[in-house]
Amino acid sequence: MKKVLMLSGGWPGHYPEAIADFAEEHLLQGFEVTRSTNLSDLLTLNLREFDLIIPNWTQGKLEKAEEAALVSAVEQGVGLVGWHGTADALNDNHMFHYVLGGQFICHPGDFVPYEVTFTNPDEEITQGLNTFKVYSEQYYMHVDPANEVIATTKFTGNVFPWIDGVEMPQAWKRRWGKGKVFYQAIGHTVTEFSIPEVMEMTRRGIQWAVRD
């Protein structure tokens, strides 16, 4: 059985424990899940015993040794999966965001209605999924051009007219050494994870990223 370490915590406004409960029940069936609310477990646990690490976290900070342990584990083949607030986690830890492939900057207009479109109908994580709408924080991010983008959204100019029509990645996959990384930006609440396309994309992203 594949083993997952899910770190849940940070800013409570992203409901880390409720989303961890949802993930364990609906997205991680068939996995042996270890849950932690302490980032120092990145040093106390043997990370290479896990097949996947999920930082279900927002804000916070890693000590240098904790960050190095996480980066090394992914480089050696442990998968990494993040969603929504993960791009706004550990913002002083630049290597973490280098591995993740992006970093949250802002959400113009706070909560707004927007569409998410999949970029490739033959992509294994999103095959058969259709454009969907969500009312939430539409994430504007700085992203690595090396990402393989699998979903995007477009901004209006309602708040900042100069970003009208800007297309922004909302989900991607990438490699870091021997490890595979998947991130998607939806998931402010459990309700958003219950959107069928979000649930299926995230479930497939987990399956793709887990260590071979």
C-alpha cells in the first residue's frame, strides 16, 4: 500500500483539518495516510518511506533543515501534491516554491465567479473533464515557465483593467529530480473540492504524482 504524509495547518481560514478529512475520505482511498499538524515532522519522520507528501498548508515557515529535507525527498522520488493555499504557504521558503512551480500573489476582487478551462483534451489527468465555473478566490500567481500547464483561467479587468484577458495557469504538473509534482489552485473550502471536475482532477493528480 502506498504511503502518504499529509501536513495540515497554517492559516485556519483555509480549513486545513476539514479539507484533510475530506481528502482522506474521498481522494486518498487505498493509501496509508499519516497526518501531521507539525512541520517539524519533516525532520523527525523518514520522508523517503513515503510515496507522496501533501502540504495542506497556508502561510507558515519552514526552518532551513526542514525545507532541505522536503526538497531532497522530492528530488529522490517522493511525489508532491498541493492545492489552493499551498501556493500561499511557506512564502519565505523560495526553494519550496521552486519545487512547487509557483507562488500566490493575490486574488483580484477577492471572491468572484470565474471559469476554469482544461488545456489538452488528451492529457491524462484531465481527459474527459469539461470547463467548469466556481465562485471563489481566483488566484493570480507567479509560475515557472517549465510547468506543464493543464488548466487555466482568465481574469477580467473589473479590479485592475490592465489584466483584462490575462490567462493564468490554475493547475500544472512538473518534475523535480526523480519526483513528480502536481498543483491545482481551487479548494478554498470543502465545497469547492466537491465540484466533480475538481475532485476528479485532484484525485488523478495524486495518482500521477505518487512515487512509481
